[in-house]
Amino acid sequence: MAAKGAPEADNRLMLAALFWLSAALIVYTHLGYPLALRVLLALRRRPRPSLRARDELPRVSLIVAAYDEEEVIAAKVANALALDYPRDQLELIVASDGSSDATVERAREAGADLVLELPRGGKLAAQNAAAEAASGEILAFSDANSAWRPDALRELIAPFLDPAVGYVCGQVRFTDAGGDNLEGAYWRYEMAVREMESSLAGITAGNGAIYAVRTAAYLPLGPSASHDLSFPFELAKRGERSLYVPAARAEEKMVPTLEGELARKRRMMVGLWDIVVGERMISPRGYRPLYAFQLFSHRLLRYLTPFLHLLAFLTNLLLLDQGWVYIATYAVQLVVIAAAILGGQFRFAPFRFARYYSMTTLSIAAGLWDRFRHGSPAAWEKAPGTR
């Protein structure tokens, strides 16, 4: 009996270790990591070096990749031309990715300097073509539905006075949050984390609404990649920093419903696994230790969250006969699941937060499932309700 009980005890011990490890990693990536950044900032706090301003502002090529954006492209061009930046130092390029509507005509009529009529090839292909045609020292990028503040471009390019900086992203604020999507609340948390990362080793991801890259540092990425996920870690491997500048602000309409947000994130996540594995994000080679720590904590663990939740749920189920602690932790998980389900029917804030968290976490696994079933598509679609 003793010999038979030993393997069973070992199995229970292994299950307990897996449960507590998965639970700890979930809590760490969402709560522990931001606290760790605060501690590191307190320990490393020192005055930033002052940068002497250049006599002339650099020439900037502002690139807008567009697919069937006839509703908003004229307003985007007008917004870009109204930026507080010398007109002779600003080149506005609209790259139409096989648009079937009046995007090209309206962009030209609105005053874009260069409008590229490209065959349908995907957002990255359009951006690569525009970058090749650009004449600027710095390449700035914007979504067609993003409205920049007048001073946004000046704020965005200021960090490039430091030659070690290769990529800079600004702050995007979401408007028209009248539906049940809580992306705005999540994004404020995300931006707070990125601001701390920026002050340490550099950000681990940007955003598509407002960002810039030094032309000499631009990487022509493949169709499954994305600038906001790939540039920061690719440039880090080359010794260049990626920063977040909250003073460079843009606004975008938010997807009004949580279901729409899930669909948007699911599409975004299809190419994620190509970036993590195929584009070498997961490889530690080339990273400085602090940046590797940030990338592991903020990116890799975050992408593993749905699988960590599944592991915690299953191991907890198998440990229910091991005492009240496991009964309590299992009950907590069931309560969160129930709250997420109820969040679709009731606007009670805790239910809505549970539903948002559950669905956005699920989108990571759903994107992986879509990737295995259909491959990684190069084409891109607009999120309904954001124009």
C-alpha cells in the first residue's frame, strides 16, 4: 500500500505545483509586473540627459495605409496637413491597398503629396511600398481613422534627437465609448505600464494609431507581422530603443460592442504566433537583460494567459479533495466565469469587467486556432463602427 501511495502522492504534488505556478503567473503578469516596474523605477531614478534641439526639424514622411477608406480619408488628409509642422518638411503619403471605392480620388483631392495605387497585398505590403517611396528622414504612421492633435508630430519625433532611439509611439485615446466595450479602461492601464517600460529598457509594443520609426531603422516586415508588435523587439535586438511619448496624442473611435472588440482582437491575434516564434520574439538572443525581463513579463506571459487559465482550472478540479483551499480557489474561478456570462445580460460593472477580461483573453487562443485552420492572412479589414 505504501508503494502504491507514493506515486499517487507524487502526482498530487505535481498537480499542486502546476496549479500554483499557473495561478501565480496569471496574477504576476497582470498585477505583479506593474508593481515590479514601479520598484525598478524607484531604484533606477536618475535625471534624464538633456538633448540639444536641432536647428531644423527633420523631414518626415507621414504614411497612411488605407483600404476602402473613402468615408474618412479626406478628413485624415486634412488632419495631417493641419499639423503644427513646417509644410515643406512634411510629406504625406496615402498607400491604397487595392481599395475598390473612392479612397484614391478623395485622398488626391484632399491634398496628399503622394497617393500609391497598389494591388491588394495587405497592410504591411502597403506600408513597405510607402516606406520605399518616402523621402523623409523619419517615417511616421497613422491609421486612416486616427485624428492627431496639432502638436502630435512635433512631440512624436522629439526623442529621435537621441541617436539610440529607433521607434517612438504616442498615446491613442478612444472616443464614443457608449457601448459595452471596456477597451478604453484597459488601454489606460496598458499605457501606464508602457510609460514605465519606456523609462526603463523601452516599450515592448506600440500602437497603430500614432508612431514613427527612423528611416534608417525601418524593417520591411512580412505579411503576418505588425509594426506595433515587431518593431520594438526587432530594434532591441539591434541595440536601438523604442519609447512611448504620452504627449503625442491621437484619437480613434472605439469598437462599440464587446463582441466587435473580440472579433477585432481575434483578427489581430492570428499573426501573433508567427511573430512570437517565426519573427524570433521568443528568442532571448540579442536582448539586454532588463528588456528580456520586460518582454517575458508583458508579452510572452500575457500571450500564454488563456492556456495558464485552462491549466489552473483543470488542475484545481483534480485537487478538490485536497482541502478547503482548493475548494475556495475553484469557487473563485467559477464565480468569474459566471460573472463573465452574466456580463452579456447585465451592465453591472464587475460583470462587465469579468466579461471583457474573459473575452479578450479568449481572443488569444481563438487567434491561434484560426491560424492553424486557415493560415495567416495578409489581407486586413476595418473594425465595424470605428469610422
